[in-house]
Amino acid sequence: MNNNHDLIIIGGGAAGLIAGISAKTFYPQAKVTILEKNDACGKKLLITGKGRCNITTSNTNIPSFIEVIGKNGKWLRDALTQFSIAETIDFFVSLGIKVQEERGNRIFPESANASFVRDKLIEKIKELGVEIRCTSTVKEVQINDSFTLTTKNGHKYVTNNLLIATGGLSYPTTGSTGDGYLFAQESGHTIITPTPSLIGIKCQEVWIRELAGLTLNNVKAEIYQNNKKHLEKFGDLLFTHVGVSGPIILDMSKDIHHLISSRLTPTQLSLDLKPAVSPQLLDARVQRICQDEGKKNIKSLITKLLPGKMIDVFIALNKLDANNKLSEIKKEERIKIITSLKKTIITLTEVEGFDKAIITSGGVSLKEVNPKNMESKMVKNLFFAGEVLDLDGPTGGYNLQIAWSTGYLVGKSIICS
């Protein structure tokens, strides 16, 4: 029996690690232990930012950050005030991690190495005296005046404060298998149905496969259902072997999932490949090329308008004669080209699964957690932080910042004996 703990943290991910550091910083004499089911902490952290670790965002304005998060953003105000984006950046710099800002207000380590970030966090954890117990899967949590935890390998732990920081369901191979939801439900909490978020979307069109790996920069994506526009995003889009992904699709994926799930009518993606140019100006450009290069063929025209991998697909999709001379192009063909450049329609069929999702949407209901300290409103000294909560944001470091701020606040808020 391992008793007399001041804080036990279930889960050694981003939220759990920062909570341990925070608790020992504010309460140096506290006995703090992290129970991690994997053979090492931070496995999911290692794959964030494609292995480079998008630590946070440079959007340091708290109201702006809250607005980006959406409907649950205001709930985060206290956590962001206690451990702001600017303070987060300063914290990582204090660990010896030099950072740099990249496109899209993303903050990365200069090392471009997520392992370096994870190792620096664990180095700080050990320096402060937080104990880490790996391969310690918690199978039962008993709640009385304190918390008694039993692991699969038969060890028991007793603690006055308990933090559930087990993550969600995304990337289950990293250990995110929904354990925290079960513990929360058993203690009387409501779980908002978890769904995959920041995830690619499968498409009906077969021609999509020929474009796999192609990224389109600065395009506009609009999502329609029943002839009504529901979503709009401008930025980069990636074609995959099964559909579409990339920043603008990932950021809309949660809402796209809800639209597809409604099964009312097909959900369609309308792509504007030239959003900075009006149809009239685009038509004038095409006419000018046709006049100046009349001896060349239609394929040479499309080459000037689209990336190489898309040329043959575009020609086939619009049933154009690739060898037709530009001097002989008909008005109807020209209009077809302009229309397709401004509105290529793709039918969205389903989101990919949790195994591909960057983050989980849904989780422990925020109505049952105190935003001032992350403590349960139903069970005293029980805390939640990170992805296990019904909190998620877009790509660009927002979700890791949620983990840092909520985890930090828990460490600061525990009551030590």
C-alpha cells in the first residue's frame, strides 16, 4: 500500500506532467506521483506537430484565444489567466527549450523535436521529486474520505487529491483508450459523447485518390448541406488516399461530422481554387492567355492555373479536350473552366476514426467542473485536466495550451495535508 499521497495523477501526458511540476513548485513538500499506463510518459506528446511538437500558439491575447475555441472557450478564462500563453512560452524557455514562431501563429521548439520537449519536462519532474510509475494501469478508483487506486499489477495507492488526466480516445495506440471517462462516470459525472476531431474526411469521388499527397495552398472551402452553406474556411487543404485533410478541413471536421451524422442530405465541399480572383478577372486572364498563346493547347492553359498533379484530373473531370488549340476554345469551355476553378464540388461521406484523430471532442461535462480550479463540483478533491474534459480547439497549438493551462491550475489548487 502506497499511502499518504498529496496528489496522484492518472496519466503522464501533457496535462499530467505540467500538473506534477506545478504541484511540486507550489508545494515542495507534497508527495506527488504520476501513474502512467505506458512504459514511458508523453507518448502522444511525441507525435504532436508531426513529431515536432506545436507547443502553443503565439495568439497570446486571452479573449482572442477564447473566441477561437468556440462555445466552451469562456470556461477556460480562469485557467488561461492563471497560466497564460505568454507564461507557457516563458516556462518552456526556462527549461532550456528555445522556441520559434512559424506560419499560422504556431510556436515550435527550435530543435523541431518533440522528444526534446518531453525529455525536458521529465527532467524537471525528476528534479522536483515527482515520482513516475510507468506500466501502472489504474483499474479501480474507490472514493471515501480519500481516494484508493488499484492498478492492474495489484498495487494500491491512497491520496488526498486525485487528478484524472488520461486524455480522450484519439490515437489509442498512445494509451488514450477512454479510461478517464469510465472513472468520471463511476464518480457520478456526465460524459458528453466523445467524437473524433481534427480528422480527415472521406469522400465519394474516386478521382480524389489520384491527388493523394497534393497540398493546395490558400484555397477557400465551403461546406453545404441541403443547399445551405454551413461552414467556410480559408487556408491549406491536403488530398489523401481516401479524401481530404489539411488545416482547413481538420478545423471544420467536428462540425462536418455532425452534418454527416444528421443524414439529412449529402454533405458537400465546394472548393474555390482561386479565391483571391473574381470570376470576371479570372475569365479575363484566361481570354488573354488564349489570345497570346493561341497555338498552344488547353493543357498548357491549365498548367498555368493549377499544380502539376491536378492538371490531368481537372481536364478529365471537366471533359475537356487537352489537345484543343487555345485559339479554337469555345466560350462554353472557357466558362466551364472558370466555373470549376471557382467551385469544384466534392461529396463528403464520413470522418476517419479515432485512430487518425488528432484530438477528441466531448468528454467530462464542464457544467460539473469548477473552472476556477478544475475541481469536480460533485466530488471534493477530484480534478480533471486536458483532453478528458469537454474542451477542444483548432490546430495550431490550442489543444496543447488547454492541457498546459488546465494541468497547471490543478497543481496550484490542490490542498496539502
